[in-house]
Amino acid sequence: MRLDKFLKVSRIIKRRTVAKEVADQGRITINGKVAKSSSEVAVSDELAIRFGNRLLTVVVNELKDTTKKDEAENMYTILLEERLNDEV
């Protein structure tokens, strides 16, 4: 499954266009490698997503084409959620 679609279906990012922009800016890694929106995501992959000054690290549990809101959080497990220091 494409990275941008996974982020939308799992509701980590609400809109696919926003997921595409974040990925194409190089702010997402899959298993330590910078990923594009078209990168393939597989079960047990580790995603690190940078939102401004926040870093969210998750592991993919399952892939679904569609999901209900209350089932979306079962698609991934949060490993780490941390604030990043402003390094200027």
C-alpha cells in the first residue's frame, strides 16, 4: 500500500493530499530511509513522521483499503511520541 494512502486510511494524517506533501518534503522515514508518498508500506514497517516540532514513531500492524474511525487505530502501534527542540 502506498504511504500516503496508509496515513490517510489509518487517520494518522486526515487528508491524503496533506500526507503526500509531508512525505514529499522528506519528513517521513520508513525503517530509517527517507520515504516519498508513493513508497510502499508493509506490515511491521517502522514509520517516523515529523510534524513541526513533534516526532511520531509507529509500527504498521495491518493494511486495509478502508476502515472505520474506531478501527483505524488498530492499523498501527505508537512506539514513541516526542517533542523536538527548536534547532535553528
